[in-house]
Amino acid sequence: MKKQISINLKGIKDDRYSRLRLIPWWNQELLKKAKILVVGAGAIGNEVLKNLALLGFGNIFVVDMDEVENSNLSRSILFREEDEGKPKAVVAEKRIKEINPDVKVKGFQADICNDIGLGLFRYVDLVIGGLDNREARLAINEKCWKVNTPYIDGATETIMGVVRVFVPPETACYECTMNALDYKLLNQRRSCALLKRSEMVEGKVPTTPTTSSVVAGIQVQEAIKLIHKDRDLPTLAGKGFFFNGLTHDSYVIFYNKKRECPSHNTYRAIENLRKSVKNTTARELLEIFRKRHGKETTIELEHEIVSSLICKKCGTRKFLLTPLGKITEKEAKCPECGTTRIPELFHNISGKEPFLDYTLEKLGLPGDDIVTAKNGLGEFYYEFAKDRKLWRFK
């Protein structure tokens, strides 16, 4: 006869989290204080957000650029029929609050590659991704590496899934795991002029809600362990967990860190600048940096900005200030002759530009971004800390 194990609940506070507190190493206060960025509010993102809410993770940011579609309803617990056409991130914010009123959550309908400043990646404790394209994954990976923020990536296909955990600067990163085929597929999303190919048929990843549950469960389990870093718990840092839903086989592999990986660019000390991109001009910022670091200092931006579209056939030029990632090949076509216009790009400001009196927001910088003051070999990093109000909860 098996011996029954009893748990003495005397002295345990009986509240929403009382069963969680029975775990010997559990610290609910750590979860309450934790700040988590979830990128992607689709099938995986729904399950991740549900789990975070149930566990009482206190501060959650959700970023997704899409709206709810009818096909989402078979795989997304947070969405309803009446939500069709509404931003996924906004709907998710509402439903998470219904699941657990203790949780603070803010949803952003935005493109993670261009619309969210690097400051948010620095502000949060870790990032959880549930995305279906390599370009966004690579962008998140680079951002996390710059500010030393752990990144938990999840993906599904049919009834198989994978979870990978990257902890800069110690482990391999997402780009370290990419092979020649990954780079080929990534490059196919861009034309020779680096414009996005909007005409490409985006592959809809076939999957089930059960597979998403498995992947999201592992992701959030890893998040719990990373937040309890003082407990020295084993994690998937630098590893990948693979799950086969057909046979229920699973295995873990270790990723080697590539010494020359281009994503391994970590910003050293980042200084908070009490300025906002909304009302700071390029000229004003350049003057601040030159007073601090010398008259030859230039500003280096996080993104490539398109200053003009030039038609080689017509000889016409259209002036605009837009991040390169936002302009598609279709949008760049000349309205006169149909030729794809060539973008004229810049990512640094030297003081000779005609747009020095434009605000940095008008130049395409998102709020709470980080810029680099560069003078020779010296690089100094500044965050537009006045924009942190973007992350305040209502």
C-alpha cells in the first residue's frame, strides 16, 4: 500500500497564490514585481499571456501589429467572435485583466521592428516571443542582446514545437542558431534595394491549440525559473527544447555560441537622457553630445531611415522620413512610370543634414529609443528616458 503524503497548510495564507507558495523555492513577490514583454498575441501568445496572468506576473506588455481574424478563434483562448477586426494586443489586454485583476497589462498595436523603442527592452526583465517570421525574431534578438535582456523564443508547426532560451551575453543567441536556409528565406523578404516585399504570400503556420499550449507552457516555465535567478534553478539557457506531438518524443539540444555572430553587439553603460523624441530636434541633440564628447561627435541611430525615394528613370525624388522597414516594394513604385524607386538611406547624423531642425520623432525614432554618440572609436549610449511614461499603466 502506497504511503500517502500530506501537506500541512497551517500558516499558509489562503489566497489566489496559496498553492503556488507551497513550492519550496517559490517567491510570489518576485513574479509580482517582474516586467515581461510578450511579442506576438496569436496562438502561442494567447497561451503565454494566459499562463502569466494565472501565475500573477505583475507587469505585462503585449506587442502585436495584427487584428483578430475568425481563424484565430480555434487557437486563441483570449479572443471572441465580437473581437474580429480589433487589435489583438488591445483585446488581449482586456482579457488578461479579466483573468487576474492583480496583473497590470498594456497592449500595443505596433511593429516590434520599427515602432517600439529599445528602452522597453532595457526596462523589462525578459522577452517572450510567439512569432511566425525570422525577420521579427532576428530584430528581437538584436535588441535583447544590446541591453542584456533574456529572450525566450517559441514556435510551432502542425503538432510539433520548439522553445529556445537565449541569455546574453553568456549563451548563444537566435542568430547563432540560423543556417544557410534561414538566411536565404530571410533575404527573400527583401528586394535588392532592401525594400520589404509585400507581394510575398505570407505563410500561415498550421498548428493546433494543444501544441501552442505545450510550447507556451515551457516558455512560461522557463520565465519562472529565470525570474527566480537567485535560486540557481536549471534552465534552457543556450538550449532548445523540441517536442514532437505525433510520438510525444522530446529532446534538448545545446547551441554553440558563434564568436563572430553579428548580433553580439552589447551596449556598455547606457545613460538616461531626460529628453523625449517628441520635442527634441536633431540639432539640439547633436549640440548636447558635442558639448560632452567633442565637436566631431555624430549621432548614430538604431534604424536605417529613408530620407528620399529616387526614380532613376524619371529623375524625380520624393522626400520623406520613414524607417526602411516600413516601406514596401509596392509603396516605392514611381506613380509616373511604375519603376521601383531607390531609397536614399541614413542612420547617422553629422550636422550637415537639411533636417536638423526636425524632431527625432519626425525622423522616425520611436519613443524611449536609444541612440549612440560617436566620436572616433568612442561610443556613448543614451536612452530618451522621458519617454518611459509610454510604459506606465493606467
